[in-house]
Amino acid sequence: MPRPPTDSVVRRDMCDRLARLLKTAYDDNWSELSQRLGYASASGMLSVKRGDAFPDVQRLNKISDWEIEGGYIPSLDWILTNKGPAVIKYKDSKVINGLTLSQLASLRVGKRAL
């Protein structure tokens, strides 16, 4: 049975959330992010940024393991559904804290100022 066509609005929304999170958390370095995800060039991540393509499951799994300052990791729930916090912190397999993108940006700016 063939897969149904991708809903371009849903894909663009997911790409937008992912791009905003990566820009906030990782300083908008698309070349480095592309390498970390195994793309041959920065064009892979740039197509995500434009909303033309969404990373496959293996790449999403890698993203979900990338630690951000303070022990936070990207929330796949937020990236995929826009529900819950953008980044989360675990302890003993339980979510103990979550931040919005605005809170994450403030946290990162505060650490850079020190």
C-alpha cells in the first residue's frame, strides 16, 4: 500500500519549529548541524530550514540526544506536534523540567554574558 502524500502545511510547521529550536540552541550553524546529522552538505539542513524537507527518523533520533546547556534536550513532542515545552530535562527517565524557546534563549544569553 503506498504512503499517503505528505501534508505540506504540517511539514512546514514541523520544519519551522525544528529550525527555530536549532537556531536558538545551536547558534544557527547550519553547516555544522548538517554534518552532525550525516547530510553530505549544508543543503540538507537548509531544505529543512526552508520547509521543503523534514529529517528522517534516524536524524530525529540524533537530534533528540543533543544536549543543550543545563542538561536540556530537544523535545520531539514539541517539534512534531507543538505540544509541551520546546526542550526538556530528564532525571531517572522522568521529565523534571521544560523550557519554551524564549526561556531557552534567555538562559543561553545569560550564560554567554558571564
